[in-house]
Amino acid sequence: MRIGIEAQRIFRENKHGMDYVVLQEILQLQKIDHENEYFVFVKPGPDRCVEESANVHVVEIGTPSYPLWEQWSLPRAVRKTGVDLLHCTSNTAPLYCDVPLILTLHDIIFLEPRDKNNKSLYQNMGWLYRRLVVPRILPHCKRIITVSDFERNNIISKLNIPNERMAMIYNGYNSWFKPIEGDETVYKKYMKDKGFLFFLGNTDPKKNTERTLIAFARYLEKSEIKRPLLMADIDQHYLDDIITRNNIDHIRAYLHLPGYIKNSDLPYIYNGAFAFLYTSLRESFGIPLLEAMACGTPVVTSNTSSMPEIGGKDAILINPENPDEIATALLRLENDPAFYESQRKIGLERSQLFSWENTAKQLLSLYEEVAKGLL
């Protein structure tokens, strides 16, 4: 087979969730499959994280905007390379394409009710683009992949996709997320001492940043230790609005805001953290949840969407809309050493059920299944 994989943004320096997923899928396919030929379609960027090999070719397409790249330049490159099928990996795909399509639809949040307070132009434009494109491409997809049973059932029920056209393939996590002893040089770029709380959030309302900060304020009121909170990817003006609106100015002295944290630093941060807060309102999978558990860091996570499925029934599952539950979970971890140690072990065992190698093997089987159906 000659397989095309759309990976538009993997060469950009500041990668995010879907970028990491397709990157790891490509690297694992390159490792396990030496029979098929792959053409990886990317936009030029500074981080050349995929090296060409005998059967993996990188095709750079320089069109500036995302929609034009995907709707115009990508189909032209597909025709030129003569691939047998195209796997689009980030929720959208070309409306017109000459070869069979496989689509990874991570979620359908763009079809669900939105928080009208979201002022991010980038997020709003992406939301509109997906609403326009996705319903039009789904009928043309040979298979639609998603990343959890929760999301699979959600897509089937809301979009009336036939069961036989759906596939569920779990994400994995990188092997360097593991317990690390003794190396303090990396996390000390961000925090002075170990034992901090860690939260990955942003301005997207689904990340539940406001309620998490309210919970942190209530934790500080009752904690004797008063651990600081490291927050990645938080806009200062957005944060200031939350603090002012909720009259929690006293938390400022305990907040550390380094901005974007590169993925290679995260294992050391998880290892330095006392606990990880993954308190989103909604996730289709939740790779950071796995990463923290694999490092032996207890996680406080939500009882909604995919998070109980990925974290498991023994995880600390809270109602993300109730700041008191979040604060109570943190205080229990702090005050109950036996409970803390049990959560470390639960996370380490649970994370072993997932790997990028398993993801790639299932993906390869799907490619072969689609190819056989085309003969």
C-alpha cells in the first residue's frame, strides 16, 4: 500500500494534543511496518521531528492558511504522490479528494453547546471551520476513528454513523513518562522545590480553569502546607479576570505561570509534582492523565466524559463543576499518606494498559482492512 497521512502541524515548535498523537503514530508505524510506503504531508516548520527512511517520505506543503492547505494544497499533493488512501488525523479533511479517506475524529465538541465567553479568535475560527466541514466529509469516509468508547458512542448517537464505519483506537503515552529519581535540573527551571501542584489548562472553557482556581483557593484556606500551583499555558489577562471576578486575590502568591512547557520537560515536572489536576469538563481521551499516572503522580480528575474510562474506576474522580470536591480530594491526598501511596500504585498499574505501539498496530490493521475492501 501507498498510505498518505495528513500531519499538517507536527513540525511546529509548540505542539499540542492532536500533533503529538499523529507524531507518535507515524514514529511507531515507521518502526513496526517495513512493507507499506508512507507519505507524510506536513507544513514546513522548525521542528523536523520525523526523519525520512526507505518507506517513509515527508512531503512539505507551504500553503499559509489551514483551510487552504487542507482543501486545496493537500488534495493536489495526494494526486501527485499517487497514494492509495489518505488518513486525515485532526478532525477535518478535504471536501473533495480522489482517494478513499480515513478520518480521526477525536471529538465532536464543535457540535455541542458552547461557552459564549470564549473570546479566543483562534479557537472560534477553528470551531466554525469544523462545523462547516465535518458534516460534509463524514459520508465520504471509509472509516472514522475515535479515541475512546465514550467518544465513539457519542459520535454514533449524535451523527447517526453506522457502527461498522466506526473504529475506536486508544491513544498511548511516551516511554519517557516514568518515575525518575534524582534529576532536579529540569523541573527547577519552573519551580524551586518539589511537592507543588500541577495544572495544564488554557482559555478553552472545557479545561475548567476558573473552577479549578476557586478550588485551589479553598484548598489554601484549609491546608497547613499550602502547596504552590504550577499552571502551564495560561494567559495572564484571562487569569486576572478569573481572580478579580471571584475575589481570590490571595492565590496570586502561590501561582507560577511559565507559559508553554515543552513535552520533553513534562516527565520531570510530573515527577516533581505532589499531584496533578486534570479537572476538565470534557475530554475525548486525556493523554496528560496517562502521562502523570505513568510517572507515579496521583491525579485528581473528572467523573465526566472519557476520564473515568481512561483513569479507571479506582482513580480520584470528582465532579468538575464542584470546586469543593476538587479541594477535598487535594486535602485528602495531603493528609492521608496511605491513600496517597495507593493512588501512586493505581496510576502506575493503570498506565501500563496503554502504549503507542498498540495504537500503531491497530492503525495498521485498519489500513489493511480498508485496502482489502477497495480491491
